[in-house]
Amino acid sequence: MPKFLTQGRVLERTGVVFALFLANFLFNVLANASFKISAHSPDWRRFLFWQVIGNLSGFITVLTLTGLLRYIPLSVAFPVTTGLAVVGVQVLAAAWVFREPISPAQWLGTALIVVGILLIGGR
């Protein structure tokens, strides 16, 4: 990787990395929510439909992680994407979409994960 990048290239790279993190986050949440919907499907067609959606979304998360690895080290990309997935699935999918109760201990764990993401990502 070249040591000297123009300001425009740095901004472009930052935008690409942000877009890949965002896509990874959203598709990871979609994959897990799809599996939850699939688990409660009343018939095999809906079960299979949501399994396909979940697996395609999971495949896209793998592609976005691979894209991130072009720009940032694995030691940063993996823990940040995994931590964001945990937070996203718990907060977006479980709490907001499925209205599952989240205990204070789980919220504390979520906060600790966020702190860990900031520590790893801000190195």
C-alpha cells in the first residue's frame, strides 16, 4: 500500500471503508433477522424463502468483509464487524423488530462491546 495518498484519495478510501462497514452491518442484521423469521415460519415455503434471504445476506457480509480487508488489517476488520453485528442484531433486530426484552446486564454487555469496538477501531 502506498505511503503517500492525496487528500482526495484518503477521503475516497475512507468513504469506501465506511460504506463497506455499513453494508456489512446491515446485511448481518438482515441475515440474522431472516433466520429468526424462518424459524417461526408456518410452512416450508416461507421457511425456505427466509433461509435463502438469510444465506444471501450472510454471503454479502462475507464479501463486504473481504472488501474491507483490502483497506484495513484483519486484526481490526474482524473484531469491529463482529462487534457491530452483535450490537446490531441485539438492538435493531431483537429489541426493535422482534420486541424481545433486553436485560440490564445485556445492555451493559452491549456498551462494553461498543467500547471495545472504539478501542480496536481507533488504534
